[in-house]
Amino acid sequence: MGFWKRMFGLEKREVTVDETLEDLLISAGILTKRIERDQAMNIPALSAGVDLISDTVASIPIKLFKEENGKVTEVQDDRVRLLNDETKDTLDGFQFKKALVEDYLLDGSGYAYINRERNQVKSLHYVKHQNVSINMNVDPIFKAYDLLVHGATYQPYEFLKLIRRSKDGVTGIGFIEQNNKLLSVAYNTLIFEEILVKTGGNKKGFLKAQGRLSPDAITELKTAWKNLYANNSENVVVLNNGLDFQEASNTSVEMQLNENKKTNSNEVLKVLKIPTSILDGSATDEEYNHWIKICILPILAALITAINKDLLLPSEKNESFYFAFDTTDLLKGDMLKRYQAYEIGIKNGWMQWDEVRFKEDLEPYGVDFIKLGLQDVLYNPKTKEIYTPNTNQTNNMDELKGGETNANRDSGKSGVT
């Protein structure tokens, strides 16, 4: 019993009734408490995965649209600039969206204060998850809540709220809480590896003595043992007669530490829905597009739903205004496949040359024509004008009857059908 007391540092400690076995084991270093965000972000797989997801989402521009009479038009608005470029806070648009998504993934909730002047949004202010408290009512049906930041009370409409796995619309569950055991294993593996590096890989163990050692001998032995683990230049300990070293731990090879690290990393990436091929750059187009669908698009949907809920006025919602991500760049693919897609669009008449040049950030030609069935027939959808370059004839779609024009009928040439 005395040996275990000395081993766990409990020799002169009084144990109260309220203490449990888990408390004792934690104090002895055998069990670890719940790891927090700073500790979790030391795990390479989690840090790299969260950065990848948040960077991808933050790089996608947000636009405002209005749907009217079956036609969708883009609307220029100051809120678009606040979301994409200048938030009027210390964070720019990219950092603002990245911070929200990081809190969403790790803590389950991302918050931003909406600074309004009457009905105009003047600025957006990201607020750390740790600085926001929720005061929720007890009614399970008619739920209501207030948000508290440093003692000040705010109403729900004053905050943009990005919530993950929520049951009440304001608090969520992040990856750290949801997968704390997995992250704890990965984190403690790093701690163990750090100890191995510091001690030069020396095993832990016990010293057994046949007889009682004098205080001076114990002090000398402790000093030599400390130098063995803490100083690479002092790597020999001489055991006097009657002393024996008994190993009490395995080496990293015996514990398959490297294999366990790879397994832990793969499990963390699996939780984040990130294939390892995405991080190492070996992913095919199919794997990349699959990752976008199962990982990125749900987060985009959650963020844009929150933006539409909190940044649009009730009158704008009634008039079919809505924010949306422009995922064109996200799904562009490589140049060859992109240009082949443009070729198909132009050839079949549902894209114009200038639309393609706009998507590629090139100066427009100023040509509004769309190709019809024949390569040498051009159509202007605004004026409904048809132009045939090889005959230098111009006609109007509304004037066509039976697929022929008077000029074509007189000359015996077929018109456009």
C-alpha cells in the first residue's frame, strides 16, 4: 500500500468522502480531463482540416439576388460588400467568414453582431464563441432566448448565428464536444511523443534495492537519473551492487506509435469528412467534387440560411430577395475541362461569348449574339434580330412567318427555322 501511495503522490494526502476514484486518477496523471479548444488545435489533422474547410468557405463570394416573375437578377447592396470585403470591423470579409466557420466546427456556434442604423446594416462584428452566453426560457415549445455579451443583453435579431447540430436554434455541438474521446487520444499521443523526445526515448521504470539505501545514496541516484532523462550528454547511470532496474513502459516501436498516429489522424479527418487525398494533393476530380458535396455544401447551406434569416428585412423576404454563394470558382476544375464546358454552352446557345469572358475575368467583346443551329447564323435576344453573315441579311424573329422571310422567298433562299 505504501508503494502505491508513493507512486501516485498520495502518501500524505487526506481523501474526502466527496472525492471519487476518477478524481484520484486524474490527480495522479492516469486519466485526463476533457481537452479544450487550444489543446485540440495542437492535433495536426484537426488543425489542417479545420483550416482547409474554413479557408474554402471563406474564399467563396456571397451575392444578393431578387426573384421576380420567374426572372432572377443580381442586386448590388452594401451588405454584400460587408460580407465579402470590408466588414467595418477589425476583420475583413475573408477573416470574418473564416472565424465564424471555425467556431461553427469546433464549438458548435459562430456569432456576429449586426450593427444596424434604422434598417441599414452599417457593420458586422464577429464575437468569439466564449464571449457569448445564452439565457434560454424553459418552455420546450415556444422557445425564446436572449444573448449576453459581457453582461449586456441583446435580442436574437441583433446577431448573426451559425449553429451546428442545434436543438434550440442558438446553441450547438462542435467537433470538440462530439468527439472529445477521439481528440483526447490523439492529443495524449502527441504528449507521449513529446516526452519520448525530451527523454531521448528512455523507458520509464522502477529501481529495486536489496537493502535500504542511505539518504546520500538516494540523492546521488536521483541526480544521475534526472540527468539521464533530461540531458543527452549524461546518458549513463551506474547501478551499485544490489540495485536493479525494472522496465515499466514500452518503447514507441513496441506501442506502434507511428501506426497509431496515422490511424488517429485518419479518424479525425473522417469525422471532418475530409479524404486524406484532399490534403496530400492526390485527389482526383471525382474525389474532389464528392468532398465538396458532402463537406463544403452543407456548411454553405447552413451559413447562407443564417445570413438570409438575420440580414434580410421581413419586407425583402416577402419580395423574394435572397443571398447565395457564387460557387463558380469552387467547381471550375482544370482549364481543359472548363473550356470544354464553355464550348458546349456556346455551341448549344445557352451561353454568350461575353458571359464566358466575364466568368474568366476577361474584358468583354461587346457582342450580344447567340449562335443558333447553324454556325453562320447569329441571334440577338434583346432586339430579336437575326443576322446571316454569309448572305449579309438581317431579319427580325417577330416578322418571320412559316420559317421564311419575303426576301428569302423572292431570292429562293431558305430562311432560318
